[in-house]
Amino acid sequence: MKSKNWKYVLGLSLTAFVAMGILVAKTVTQSGSHFDNESIIVGSVQSSYIARDINLYTESVPVIVIGSVAKVGEPYLRDDRGLTSQQNIQIRVEEVLKGDLSISNLSILIEGGQTVLVKDEQKGVVSGDDSAFFTIGENVLLFLGTNSYGDYVVFAGPNGKYLIDEQNTVTSIGDFEMPLKELRAKINAALQNSTNS
């Protein structure tokens, strides 16, 4: 197996392991808090992330794009995915830094970003959660991986999403700030290094 494939598999395995641990821990700790036959479970796959490393992200992901958020769907549940909320996000792609250069629109999935209410064996996503991960109209640079179902997801949770302002400054969680030109150069250098390996 090639070295970069091994790193990708290892990174995804580690992310999945941490995500499952967090999800199980939250379910176990919150399942005891019943009020009138209700349970509230917060499934937050997005809270598990790999620490910021632009080189690792660039080498690990199949797709890196720059674009704008065109649509933010309502959160929902799927019976085949347990108590993890789902939310579809549509991205209008302006530039592909890595991946299929013909992509112009992309659908990505946010998993576990919303609160789930279970009452009398019925389950649903609690409305009014204001912790929106994406906002319509914002300009973004995204590192995208895939989940076990083949859906595109933001790699490394919130660390894989970068906002681009009018001055082409890129920001992300953890007080990250850098000119887009500089971030693009780091990504291009990492891409060049991975093709030379």
C-alpha cells in the first residue's frame, strides 16, 4: 500500500474511532437524564477533529474547493444512521484546488451538529438550534473527505472550514487567520510534495 494511502486510512480510522467514542460517551452520560420519559442526546461528530495541519489535510482529502454557500437544508434524522442528525449544504464551487476540476456545485453533509430529542420511542431533531455551521452566502475554502456512506463531509470537523472575507483574508476556529494567497501557496506546496513522493 502506498505511503499516502496508508496515512489517509490511518487518519480516517483515527477520526472514526474518536467520533464513535465521543458519541457513545455522550449517549451513556445523557441517557440517564430522563425527564418525563424524554432524553436529549447531542450527537456531535463535528466536535471530533484532527488538529490543524494544512499539509496533512491537503494530502489526506480527495477534494479541496473554494466557493460560496448556496443552500443550507433543515436538519433531519435517517433511520439507518441512528441518533446522528444530518444536514445538507449546497456549495457553489468557484475553484477546485484538488479533485475533479469540472465540479461546479457540491452537496456536503453535516453529521451530528444538532440536538436530538427522544420521547416515547419517537425521535426528532430539536428545532431552534442556533449553532449553524454554515450560513447562506458566506465564502469558504473547504477540505472535504467522505464518510462511510460516500457523502462529502468537512474533513477534521470545524478545522476543515475556512471563511474568506472581502479582503481575501481566511479565518477559521482557534484564532486562525491568514491571507488566502498564503494559504493557497501552502496547499499548492503540499500538493506538489505529495505528487513528488
